[in-house]
Amino acid sequence: MGRALWISLALTLALGVIQIGGAVAFDSVALISDAVHNLSDAVAVLLAVGAAWLAGLPPRGSWTFGYRRAEVLAAVVNAVLLIVLSAGLGYEAITRLLNPQPVQGGGVAVISLIAIVLNLIPVLLLLRAGARSNLNANATMLHFASDVLSSLAAFVAGIVIVVTGWERADPVAGLIVVALIVVASLRVLRDAVRLLLEEAPPGVDPAALGRTIAAVPGVCDVHDLHVWQISDGFPALSAHVVIDPGLDPHAMLHAVQRALATCCDIEHTTIQIDVDHTRGLRIQSRLSQPQEAP
């Protein structure tokens, strides 16, 4: 994953320089939007690399889970940064829409075509490195994927200007870029907030987990069950499990852990085993009662 991120960073910086030069030369708000988007991607990659390094550090001192959620925070920062930038880009695009400026469509199309190719490479590299399974890397990949679409919008705008002379195509493309950025950023923010608020992992039903634990032979009750994610791909669970009297608590603990690992792939668990002494008393009470004569 690290190698893919570094290659993506190099391509992004090179592309940002090309697009800024093209935006100034051809006076294109679509290229300016795309250039700012790409340079924000460079910041996103640097945050992703730094967060991935922090997440790999071992637990120490009061940081008992290490710095695993640094990647979640990096994803939030990336998403918020893009939304703030989008507001400024949207304002510029609307201004140009109301007051069209001359734009060299041919130059815009050429620069945008280069951008499509250079943005597509990081997307493929990150997909190959497994970005979908990591919120931080997935947020970075979404940056590049939205860049591909925004560059495509700028390319189409350039072609439209060359063919028809309709200069408003440039700010319209800029607004499309802004919309794509905001949608992708809100999606990342949603996933990050779910992690920070310790929602159950996607696809995991806490009620079904309770039933799985209760189905283990010897378990008579489950309560105070909590399931959440420390970071992407690191689910955790805690619960109080009440077992029948006379059973080995250690054996029951291992049985519950095996059931959770098998059905839900949850390895990090904190299970408190309690013995239902009242059940034994109820059975003893029934046995001590005088039997009625037939």
C-alpha cells in the first residue's frame, strides 16, 4: 500500500503543476478546479502515508490501542478539506457562468486528457493494493477516482468550446467537478463518523451475534453486548455471558470465542463469564420439595 501511495503522490504533484500552468495559459476555471483538486490529493496522500505509519506503531503508555484511528482522522481531514475547497471553486464557477470569459477549449481538452491518464494510474494502483478494505486508503482512492471524472468533465467542456464556441461549458464543467468532490467527501465523512461513534461493523447484526453466543451449549443468557470497530478491519466485541452452574468457565470462554471467530470473524473479544447460581438453587429447591403421593 505504501508504494502505491508514494507513486500516486509523485504523479499528483506532476499533474498539479501541469494543470496550474494550463489553467493560467488557457484561462479555464474547469482546469483551475481540477488543479486545486489534484493538489489537495497530494495533501491527502501525505496524510494517508503519515496516518498509515502511525497506525502501524505498537500500543504504548496510555495509547492502549496504539494509533489505529489516526487513519480515520486523516480521512475526516481529507474530506473536510475537499468540501471547503469545493465551496470556493463553486463560487468561482458560478461567477464565470454569469459572466463568461474567453477560454481556449483546445488547450483545456489536451491538458484534461493528460490528467485523465495520470489520475487513472493511482486508482488502479490503490485498487490493486486493496484500498477498498481500508478507510484511509479508500478515501485517497476516491480522491483520484473523482479526479478522473472531473478531468473527463473538463475534457468534454474543452471539446464543446472548440466545436460550438459555447464558453459557459467551462464553468458548467467546474460545477460538475465540485458536485463530484462533495458527494465523494460526504461518503467518506459518513463512514468515518460511523467508526468514531463506534457503530457496529458493516454487515454485522448485534442481535444475531447475541443469538450466536446464546446458541453455544451451556450458555443461558447474554447481556451488555457491544460490538464496534477500532479501525477498518479491526472489529471488537465485549459481552457478559451467563453459563450453567458446574461448567468450566475457561472451556466456555473458548467455546464462545470460537463461535464468534467462526461466524463473524471477530477475534478481538472481551468476554466476562458469569455463573447462574440462581438456576442451581431453583433446581435444588424443586428437588427438596416433598413429592405428592400418586
